[in-house]
Amino acid sequence: MQNVFSIAIDGPSGAGKSSVARAVAEKLGAMYLDTGAMYRAVGLYMLKNGVPLNDASAIAANCPGVDVRVGYGKDGQQCVYLGEEDVSKAIRAAEVSLAASSVSTVPAVRERMVALQRGIAQGHSVVMDGRDIGTKVLPDATLKVFLTASAEVRARRRYDELSCKGMHEPYEKVLEELIRRDEVDTHREASPLRKAEDAVEVDCSQMTLEEVVETVVSLARQAVEGKA
């Protein structure tokens, strides 16, 4: 692999982007950045401070006060902080997921997060996942992947993930909120979710995590060799 490379993994909520990106980064010796977690942290801040999620002006006005930081534990796992508080677990709640969709439609929030993400990536080999990595954050990425799956499969995976963390939400509610988030993400004015023209689409509905990871790693090696 070349000294510095970048891999952008975009796709809808619940497609498994974070798990895939984390594993790919480990296999390729790159830094992993879960950008969606940063928007979730902003959403959590708004919820904690009673900022109306349907008021873009209020969200923009409060955005400068949000101290979002990313760190890495001894095990290499990404940790997300609001100020000094580790909110890595709290941001996975269903209501925070919806809040993240709301704040991510606000241009002021996106501009700040994109700047932070580009700053973290500068000079490093990085694997990022989100919804606008290949189209906005890393438009010149070495490899762009659009990871997707059916809504039902994604909802079941999210339901299982939440259950394992002790967050028991009815499957029907998880599916309903996922479909609602898809609608928000694909129709927002600021950096809507879409597949980059030069992205490789990977439908993982019938694939195991290991199969998806190996597919992306193989695509990455091909992309790097092609640009060497």
C-alpha cells in the first residue's frame, strides 16, 4: 500500500459502515474515523440543552458551543467526547440517531464537522465512514465505497446492536425510525446522502461482516495499485 491513502465509505443508516470501516482500517494499518458519531454528539448536545430540533436557526446559533472531540483508547477504539464527557455509548440511542439527522441538515453544523474531519485526516492514511465522505469530505479519496442493504436487514442489525448494549427498542420502532432517517438524509439540502459517481456500490444484505471487509480491502488494494 502507498504511504498515504484514503478510503471513503458512505451509505444509509444501519448498513454496517462503522463496523466495516473499523475492520478495514485495522487490516490496512490506517486511522479510522466514524464521522457519524460526531454528528450524533452534536445531536446529543442539542437534546441535553433543550434546543428545538426543528429550528435550524437555533441549532446553528448553538453550534459554536458544542465541543466535540475524538480520541482513541488503548485498544484503538474511537471515543467521542462532549467536552470532558465520554458519550460513546450515549450517542447510540435511537432518539440521538434522529437528532443527528436533524442537526446534519444545518449547513453551519456540516461546515464545522467537515472542517474537523478534514483536519483529523490530513497527512494520515484514513478510513472514514458517513453519508457525504466521498462527495464532500474526501472528494479525492483513493477509494469510494457506497455500502447499502435493504431497510429490513438494516433495521434488524440495528435492533440486535441496541439489544446487545442493553437498549431494548421494539423492532418495529427501529425500522420506522430508520426509514424516517433515510428520508431525511436523502432529501436534506446540505450534503444529502447519495452515491458518488466514482463510488463502488456494495450491497451487503446477504453478506457477512467478514465478506464485506474482505471485499473492501481487495478494492482498496486494487485502487492503491492503480494510483501508484
